[in-house]
Amino acid sequence: MAPGLLLSNINSAVEVMLFLLTFTMGAYVFRIHKFTKNRNHKLLAIAFILIGLSFMTKAGLNFAVNNGFLFGNFSLITIIYVAFMLFGYTVLDKLFLNIRTYRVFSIQIILFVLALFLVQLSSLWFFDLVSFLLLSFPVLYFFENYKKKRTRSSLLVLLGFAGVMMSHASFFLIFVNKSLFFVDNLIRLVAYAILLVHYVFINK
Amino acid sequence: MSKKRNSLEIIHDILLTLKRNPTIKKTHLMYKTNLTYVRLNKYLDDLVGKELVAGDEQTVITPKGEQFLKEVRKMREFMDSFGL
């Protein structure tokens, strides 16, 4: 197997693992929501499931491209991947900024549609910029939460989401050096591993 | 002023009170959990429906409820870590 193809298949396997992790966390929060009927719990579950679906789509995209079913980078599946991911982040913002008025939420939706549009025109650069900005609000919230509680689990959530945010920031560096593509993947992997450790610690 | 409890915390408080006071009457449960009669009944109906508690005037926690109490602690810690 060519090194490029091997790397791509490893990437697909990682995406499937990230899908399983985020989907499991989403299902767990949904279970909590079943008892609490709390709006916030429902939104967190939806966000995790949307992020999970985007990873599943990405894994499907990689598999399809590797096996010659699809050509080029900006296929319909890329748009679906970006849409799921951005919608997941938008739901996180709605939750952690406590947005209840649809006038404010509609601004986010416009940003979301604009990102989708620009992804088709150019590259994933705008997607990463928007993702970075959208994630900065929950990360600030988790930072405040950690400052208040000073617990191991709140620290793990902060580090996990900060890592995911930074993985989007590192995408900008691809313009400087193409090899940095691995750095962002590594940061993202470590970030989700932290979230996995958090989930395991709680449920052990 | 203490912060408003969320529903997960209220469920935890009800189950914990029932575990610590197996012979508690509904009126005392109301005072101990700091809930109004209407709200307590709403939560108890839900918990009876899920077979986590049993009885009417004298409510008791079921073995399933005791198991769930441990689960609720984990759920609380999980949601707490997200600041929710």
C-alpha cells in the first residue's frame, strides 16, 4: 500500500474512533436528558451527535476517495461533513452563550450558511476560521467553570475543548508549511483522547 | 443566595433523602428536599413511573432506585464538568 493511501486509511480509522467517542458521549447526555428534561442537556447531546455524524461523514469521504468512488476534495460529502460540524459548534454556542432569542441565533445561522458557501468556493480555510471562532465561546465558558470549581473533570473538559479549538487554529499554519497538517491532526487526537479519559473517569 | 438546583440535583436529593430515611412521610420528604407539594408529587410520579421509588404516602427507594442514585452522582459530576 502506498504511504499516502496508508496514511489516509489511518486517518479514516481515527475519524471512525472519534465518531464512536462523540456519539457515545452524545448518547450518554441524551440519557441524562431523559431524566432531567433539561433544555441544556438536550442541546449538549445534539451538539455531540452532530459532531459525531460529521466524523462519520469524513471517514466515509476518505474511504470513497481512497477507493476511487469520488474525485476531488470538494464533493457533496465534504459539504455535509462541514455542515454537521459547524451546526454542532453552533448548537454549542447557543447552549453556552445561553442564546434564546432567534434574532441572535439567526446571525449564527447566516455565518453557518456563509461558511458552507465559501467552503465550496475556496477551501477548508474559512471552515477552520469559523470553527475556531465558534469554539472560542464554549472554551471561555469552560475556563470560567474551571476557575470556579477547580475539579479534575472540569479541567479535562477545558483541555479537551481547547485542544479541539487549537486543532482548527493550526490549520491556518498549513499555508506556511504543508507538513503541519499532521500537527493539527495530532492536537485533535490528543484533545479527543482527553475527553475520552474524562468520560472513562466519570463512568469507572 | 444559594444557586437554583437543576432537576438532576433535585432527583439526587429526593433519592438520597429516601435512602437515608427509609420510613419518611411525604410531608417530611417535602421539607427535607425543600420542594413544594406540587413539585415533589411531579418528581415522585416520574420516579414511580421509572420504578425508582415505590409507595404513596410513605415513599421508599427501590433497589433499582439505589442503583440509580449511584448513576445520578456520575451524571451530576459529568454535567458539572461542563458547567451545566
